[in-house]
Amino acid sequence: NKGGGASIVLFYQYKEPVWTSREFPKALKLFLSIGRKYEITGRGRIAPEGVNCTLTAPTSKLIRLFCQSLRDDWNIGSLDGNDSSNDTTKLFHDTDFKITDGLPQSQKFKSLSVRKVEELVAYGLEGEKAPSITKFGGTHLTAVDYHKALRDPHTVVIDVRNNYETQIGTIQPPPGGATLLDPKLRNSREWPKWLASKETQQQLNGKKILTFCTGGIRCERATALINQISIDSSSTSSTATPFQPNGVYHMRGGIERYLKTYPQGGYWSGKNYLFDKRMEQVPEFKDSIQIENEVTSKLQAKCCVCRKPWTSYRNQYKCHQIQCGVPVLVCDVCHNNSKSSENQKKQLKCELCRE
Ligand SMILES: [Zn+2]
Ligand SMILES: [Zn+2]
């Protein structure tokens, strides 16, 4: 099986009610011990509200054993011989583990590191401010049902990712179908503000809302916030127009799952920006020249320095404007010409800072 290459798995799991301060260190300890047992490496984040991970294993078998063990054996009570804490068992029972096999061993992470954070996605909605996913979270659709829903003209589809991700790939609903909305976020922290704006709410009122993101995690809290604002606005006796969308849905497993379900691409255009060494995901059976054309013609992605068509973040530059710092596209020519002069840095300006 080792000849079959390394495997990577992306998954997240929210935990409600959140782990208490007593449970939290135990959850981390248990997670790491299951990981080590199956030679798992990679990066994860753990918060009282759950975990979010990108992990690798040397073989496809080990990665599956790891996922199976999380599903079957998760019980933080087992660490101190206390099996009675039902609340903490079977946490990963319905988790969507998105596995990709056959990767070069060089794409494997060197070590396993799980960082403690306040929030899995930095919405600025930690602790008490977080709208409950159990109570307010949007309805999950399978990739197939989501695909069909994109044909409905009374639907608005929202890309809840950051704008630099959207620039190289996004969903383009069919003509006569849903309307795509790009909130043009620099980061997730800007989502609550965008959603609170009157203009946004007017665009969403009466519409069926579909959201999507890379792997699904960002939609969990994002849809919960939509529903919470909507419910709050209908219960307050204010003269302001209530915010009433016609249902809120998101795609289980996100774009990652959609592209595995529609290897020809479906209604997806371009490349799915990834936060691991693969850097991007493309529809498996779509011609790579066609994909490049989608990014340059339909999405108009260009080098931020010379403004020529460009489709990749591989040269790893960031916007140099104060308080921005998002990834920017820089072509190979500009990359090779680059001297780290101040003048050169000033040209590193993302599309949002240009507007
Ligand atoms: Zn250039
Ligand atoms: Zn910028």
C-alpha cells in the first residue's frame, strides 16, 4: 500500500455544548493520541467549539483507520476510565471526512501540530457571541441537491470565502438560475459586518439562500448568523424592514466535495484555493487549459503588478497595503524581476485595495 502514495484528509467537527475547561485539554490529548497511533501528521486547530484539520498519513489505509477510530473510539471519558460522559462520545459519528489518496510523499506534513484557538473560523463571534449551529445552522444539502438548487432563479448563492480565493475560482450558476453574490471579504471577520448591512439584507430578502466555502466549515457559523439575525429581526418590535430570507442552505463538504461529485466541474469555474501544500483543487476530468481559460477570461484573474492574466498564488506574495496583507497574484515575470525595493512592494496591491 505504501507504493500507493500518501493520503490527505480534511474535516471539521463542531461541538455543542462546547467543551468545558476541564474537558478541553482532555479532548486535545485524546485527539493527539489517536493521531500518533496511525502516524498522522498535519495541522489542526482545536477550540472549545470543536476541531478543524488538514492531516496526512503515509498510506491510504492508515488515514482510513484514523478516521474510523475517531468515529468509533472517541470518548474523552476513556482517558480517566470514566465511560459515563455520554455527552462526549460519538462526536465524529457523522463527520464528513474528505480523503484524497495517491499524493507524493513530499506533500505529507512533517509533524502533527494542533493549535489551541478561541474560534475555529475567525468571525469574531467567539464564546457567548457565537450563534448556535444546532439552533440556527443552515440546512445541509448534498452536492447533488445543491447542484439542482443552483438552477432556481429565486435563489441567491453566496461565496462566503475571502475574495482572493474567489478570484481564481467560484460557482457560476447556469443562465436563468441563481444569482451569485460575492461579499468581497478580506477575511471572515468582515462577514458579520457585511451581513448586518441594509443593502445586503435587501438583496437577500425573500430569496432562498445557498452558501458555500472550501470544505463547509465556514458555512456552519455563517448560516447560523443569517438565521439568527433573521429571527431576531422578526421578534423585535422595530419599524425597520424585517430580514426574511426564504430558507438558508449550505453544501455538505463544500467545494471540495462538490468537485469530487462533479469531476467535470459542474457549475464550478476555475480552481478551488486550498490552504495546504496542494495549493489548489481542480475538477479531475476537466481539461487544464479550459480551467486556465476560465480563470483568466470568465474570472479575469491577473497579476497585481503587470495586470497580465495570471491564475496562481504559487509565488506567494501578500498585499502590501496597511492593514491588508491578503495573498496577491504575481506572475513569474514580475516575480523574477522583483527586487525587494520599497517601490516594488508598493505595487503589491490586492483587488480590494485597488477599488
Ligand atoms: Zn506580472
Ligand atoms: Zn489589499
